[in-house]
Amino acid sequence: MSQTDQTKQEQKPQEQEQQDKSLDKKEIAEEEREKMLNAENTKHTGAAPQAELEAEEQKPKRKIPIGGIKMPGFCRSKSKEPCKEEDTKPIETGDAETKESGDAAANDKAAAAGGGTPTKEAKEGRKGILDAIRLPLSSVFSRKKKESDAELGPTGAGLASSETLDDAAQEKNNAAAAVGEDGMETVRLDAEAADGPPTKPHPFILCLSAARRNLIVTGVTLLFLLTLIIIICVACVGPRRVVPQPIKDGKVQTQTSCGLVEGLVEEDAYVFRGIPYAVPPVNERRWQPSEQLRKIEHCWNGTYHAHNGSQVCLQRNPLNPSQSFNGSEDCLYLDVYTPQVMYERPLPVVVLIGADTLSGPSPGIMIPSGKLARVREVVYVRPNFRLDVFGFLAVEPLSRASHPMTSGNYGLSDLITALQWVQLNIEHFGGDKNLVTIWGHRAGGTLVTSLLGARKANGLFARAWVSSSSGMYPFEDRHDSEKKNEVFLKNINCNDAACLKSKNADDIMKAVPSSWYTPNDAGLPDVKETDIKKHSWLVKDDIIVQQNPHTIFAQNKLPVKVMMGTTAQSGHLPSIFSYNKTEDPQQIRKVISDSVIGSNKELVDKALAYYNTTVKGLHTMISDIRVVCPLQILANSNADVYFYVSTFPRNVVADVDSDAAAILGFFRAKTPEQKRHLQAIQQLFNHFVWHGEVKEEVRGSNRFFIIDQDVLPATNYDHCDQWISANLVPQNGRVD
């Protein structure tokens, strides 16, 4: 016998055993199905026939192996038969037709035993049993639906096994349970006989159920909607004005680096007067660069009452400079005028530097007001600074006692310290430290021009406005200035710094030579002017001032935007000529002929023809030579500097303070022409303070402007051409 035949003989008993087991399983499954169907039939039609019950009792009981029940509608993992499709087709088995005919015969036999033809109820019951066989078993075992099931939709139920039920699409066709009037529950096996689709839950209930299942998504959605609502509300409301600091009894408080300060409410604005910004320059600190308030002992306890203005720094009386003076050495204080005391929407800041000369008086016309700050929405700061011999003395004993060795320019160091205070504290007064404009007028403008090239002032201001300043900056070397100033040491009788610091202020002011105050640059250039030079207070100390402004402008090294300008009659002499009096033309010709111009008769004739033989013409000529033309030359040396000349008269002429008065509100406009002029120059100033430029529609491609009733762009100031060609300017320009 071959090996193949032997293998086949061994496989036959195994196959026969598997077939026997399969038949046993089928018989057990058929018996279980018959029991369940009989029980269901009994429930619908009454008790089962007695013959069938007795036959069932006589049948031997057989053990049911685990997993041996074959139920319709279930797929078993160990079954060899393929899974039935999930539809309502009748269950196909090997002996289904035989079983069906057997059931019919049994029913007929039961009917005969009952003694008559089957009743209508029996027929309907028989029909229900047949339909139940054809329908999935899950349709028979209906269950009461829970509330949660109603929300999720109809689902099928099955036996307590590990098998899964048919698809939900098939279960929608299962019969629904209904209770009759007799209390009996009737199961409808016909899916088409259902009363209709179940009632759908309310949409709101469905939304709540979905929200509970997706809490994170719901939370994010609600947060987004809330944010969107807030943004829309804020946009609809628009910008709001933040309430300023609380006002109590007409006073307001704010913070500084040294403590609280209290100001006053004036003209619907806030004014703080006399705030210390540097260590007092007295005793050992006399003739020392100013020092910031960095130490606790330099500050105050509690709240500093900045209600009253401080004394000005020691300075000369302009009417009698050689005899009288006023002020105090302890003078390094500043005033702040602001329309708001809050941190939101900080405003531009204008620092006012005013002085007629470097020996005084100061601040001159450069005094703001609370109303000005409120109307212009600008924060104004006006610091005091040292003047005269206390502010600009350069002598060898002071240089020898300091480290590094230097002396002079103490007033410039005061301005630098004041600007540092602004950078540190102006935000507490509603100002923007990045929008600081420093405005110097007359001698104050000379100091501002000097700061343009000072390395220590870099970053302390963003723009500079210079009006009617000096156009000449001799800036003697410190060593040369110290030699010229030895006459002061002889007058005070001191040879060292200790002696100088021990003297009282009156003795020091009286020891200053009177020649230092001689105004030899007040009229037309004199023949003797080249021999007697006016004293130069500013020096090149290599600490603050390293270069001449002319050199800095020519090298295009300006770190900020600059506007320079003056008035048409800024060099007038009100003490000599009356504006209300028409002078004799011959007298005016004599004044011109006696000056340095008189040496050139052709130049005299040109000047008289150009300026006319009037008092106003003479003042215009003096102003051009002393102020306007030297400033224009300086401004033209840098391509980024704007320059203006204001020609609109305040009374009869455009005096030296008329432009500053118009900007600060001291120019009282009575006529439409005056109002138009004020509006023009104020708009020019305000736009420069806010933006650092002149409006494009105003300037065009020009950097030079004539300010009359309007701001008119021009290419040049024609008055200066003949004075430049005659070599009279800029060397005859005003020094301070």
C-alpha cells in the first residue's frame, strides 16, 4: 500500500467524526430553535398541543457543547459556514423545508385532536411562526428602549454572548412592542406593519447631546464667540479717553524717579513748577558739571509740592549788566505743563531753552502755559540752567582741580542733565520720551545748536527748533580761553579752585570784567569791531563740545531733524530808533556810511536802493548782516536742515520775538491777516513737533520758507547775496 493510500485511510475516520459532530450540532440547533419557537407560539396562540409537549418530555436530553448553538443572524468565528448577508432574507438551512412541512403536519394533528378545523387565530399563529422563522432571531427578542437609546436612534438586541448583532439599518425594520387593552404585549414581527418611524428628538436636545460629547470643541467655540463679541463692542464704542489721575482740592500727583510730586490744576491743565532735576551746584559743587539725582540723600521724603516757581539762575540785568544782577546759585529746577497725567496715548514733548544772551536774562519770552499745553496737546518742559560766569567760566585753576581736566560749558551740562531727567520721568507726565523736541530761542538757540554735535546729548531728543540764534561759533580752544580769562582771577584774587569756591556769589559777579558784556554786535558792523571782540562764553572743551557746528553741519552728521529760522527784523535797535517815527533819509544814509559798509560807496548805494531809506529798512539790513544771513549760510551747509524767515510784523516790524510769541500764544491777533499768520506758523511748528518734517504740500522740493500770512516755499533769501559777495557775512554775525 502506497503512502498516499495510507494517508487517505487515516483521514477518512477523521472526516467521518467531523461530519458526525456537525450533524449533532445541527440537531441540537434545530431542537433549540423549535423550543424557542414553540415558546413564542405559546405566547401568541395559547398552550402548545399536549401531544407535542409529551413528545418533548419523552425525548432524551442531550448535552449542548459550548459554541454548538447555531443561531440565525449571528456569525461565529469557529463556524465553517459563511456569514449570512445583513438583510431580511429567510435563513437557509439544509433541512428548512423538511422542518417546515413537519411543523405543518404537527399543527394539523393538533387541530384534529381538538375536534375541528383550525380556528382563525390558529391560522394566524401558524403564519406568525413561519414569518418568525424567516426573520432574524433578533426581531423576536424585543426589549424596552431606554431614553438614551431614543436619542441615539433604534438599535437591535441579541443574546448574552460575545457575538455582535446585525447592522443598524436592518434593526430599523424590526417590530416595535405594543401593549393591548387586555394588558398582553403583542410583538409585531412584520417590519412593514410598524406604526411608523419613531418620533425625532427636539433639535435643541440634539445640540445639548452633541455639546456633552464634545466638551473641548464647545469650550473653544464659546471662547471664540465671546472674544468676537468683545471686539465688536469695543469697535462700536470707539476710542475712549482714559480718566486722568484723581484731582483733589485743585491738585494732582504723579511719580518721579525721586518720589511723588504734586502739581496744580490751571486752565484745565496740570502745572508742576520747581521740580529739582539735578544736585544743587553750590559749595563744593560750584563750577562742576551738573549731577543727576541718583542718590537717596538727594531726594525727598513724602510728596514734593511743585506749586511755586523756583528762582532763576544768577544773571545780569540787561538794562545795567555791569552793576545789577539777580537770581540764585541753587537754581537747577524745571517746570512741566501738561494736558494729561496718564500713561495712555503719550504726547510729544517740547523742551524750551530761552535766554536773550548767555549772561541773561532767562527765560525771556520762553514761558508756556497750561492753556497752551491743553490746546496744542503737547507737554512743555522749561528748565533753568546756569548762566554768566557760573555757567561758562573757563579758567586754569578749575581745569586743574577737575578730572578729566576741563572747565567751562557748565550751562550746557545742565541742559544735558535736564534732558536726561525728561527721558527718565516724562512718561509720568503724559509725555513720549521718543518725541522730544528741544527749542532754543536767541542765546538758547545758540546752546541748542551747540548740543547738536555733543556726544553726551545723543539720543536725548529727536528734533531741534532753533530761532534767532547766533550764526557765528568761534568756539575758542579751552587753553586760549583760559589765558584770556586770567583777568577775572586777578579781580577775584584767587589762584586755585578752593579759593574760587569760597567766595560769595556777589563778589564773584562783581569781579567779571565789564568788557565781557559790551554789545558791540548790536548795530551795523563797526570799523573798530575787528579790534575789540565780544567775549565768547562757549569754549571747545573736548568733553561736551568737540567740534564747531559749522564743521558738523558741513559733514552731514546731524543725528536729528533740525528747523532753523529767524525774523526779518531780529537785529532791530528799539532803544535807538522809534518805530513810530519816520527818520530823515540823510540820517539813515549817515548811519550806513559810518559803518564798515561806508568804505564801499557802490555797496552803500546798492544797500539804500534795496532796503530803502526808512527805519524798517535799516533794521532789516542790520538783521540780515547780524542774524539772518549767517544762519542761512549755516543751514544751507546741510541738506537736511529746514530754514525759515518770518516777515509778518507784530507791531511795525517782525521783531526778534515775534515768531516765538506767535507760537507760544503771546501774539494777540486782532485782524484777519494776523489770525491767518498765527495759524500758518503754529501749524508749521506743530507738524514739525509731531512728525519732524514740513508738510509736503507746503514745502514741495524746497527747504527754505517765507512765513507771512502763509508759509511760502522759496529757493533762497535774496537779501544775503550782496553781503556774502562783499565778504561781510558770516564773520560779522552775532556771537551769542
